[in-house]
Amino acid sequence: MSFRFTIAAVAVGLITTSGLAATAAPTTGTTSTVSTVAAAPARAKYVYLTFDDGPSTPYTAQILKILRAYGARATFFEIGRNVARYPSLTRRVDQMGNSVQNHTWSHPNLRKVSSATFRSQVQKTDRYIRAQTGYTPRCLRPPYGATNKLVSRRAAALGKSIRLWTIDTRDWSRPGTSVIVRRALANVHSGSVILMHDGGGNRSQTVAALPKILRTLKARGYGFTTMSCT
Ligand SMILES: [Zn+2]
């Protein structure tokens, strides 16, 4: 037995199983014209998840797995010497559709280094990231968010834009999973840049918080994309 869904059946609200649809008689025997009502274009809402200080084991791989499960992409500001230690992790971050960007070679306060040190911190990291991803990072996140006009000028001279954040989960201080979740969600809006860490210590709380953050934001209609670094 087969049933035909008709536009008429839909129009009278009998969008249901084929069994019930059988009770709705088509109003005409003529061919229906299917007209689709264009949905109002949904304004895309995005949050930028960012992870600093990696790559590290086992946290970076755990975070990648969670991001993939939620169809989310993130931006990883990696430390050059960690890239040198775990090159295949950096490659995986990139291959899974995330963005790998520059967080210096050894995490110094860029306000306090010489011009030569600034350059080597950035360019050495560039080289190691490029070897794994094939591209040169265009974004630089200064450690501790320590920036000023000189840091910006030096960054620009090396072709970098400074990228900070708008929401600091302070996950590195291990305040507890629920606190990390609450901080990530507290004042979030479209365009928010959320700071978390996949390196620099035990990040198990960050890993535990991430699915809850992603689930909640997804339910609120947010997508997750990489920061623009071109
Ligand atoms: Zn950092």
C-alpha cells in the first residue's frame, strides 16, 4: 500500500505519518505547484574558540576529538618549542580544519624583549608551524596578552596581526570544570573570542568543560569557526 503526500495535506496541517495522511483527500486532482517559502535568512552567529600554549599531550588530541564530534573548528595559538616537540600534533590540528597561529617560541613577555628577540621568537615559530601546515601564521597572540604600541608595530613589521580574546575562562588556574563552563558562557555573544588552553599544564578540566560549552552554545544557535588570519 502506498500513500501520496500532497500539498493539500500539508496545507491543512496533516504533516504526519503516511497512515494519517491517507485520511486527507487531495482537493484537486491536478498537479500541485510546490512553492517553497523562503526562510528569512538566519543571521549566522559565531563564536571563536581559541586554545593557547599547545600542542601538548594528551590534551590537544582530546580537544581535537571533541571539536570534531561537534563539527566545531577552533584557532590554536601554539608555542614554537612545543611544535618542535610534537610536530605531528600540529599537523593534525591543521588537517582537522583548525587554524594554527603563532604564540611565540618560548612564551616571553613581548613588551620586555629586544627587537632581535622579538623577531626570532616569532619567525622561528613561523618556520616550525609552516613545516607542518604549509602556511605561515598571520596572527600573533602575545603571551599574557602583553601588548602595546611597540609590540603591535613589531608584529606588523613581521606581517602579523595581534589577536587577543574577549572572554577569559582562566582555565589554566584549574578553577573547576563548572567554573570554566560558566565563564565561557557568561557574556558570550556572536563574535566572542573565548580563551582556553590545550598546553602549559594539566588541562583535564578544560577537556571536561569543552563538551558542555559546545553543547550549550550549539543549542543557542552558535557555530564555531576559525579566526580570520589572512
Ligand atoms: Zn600563552
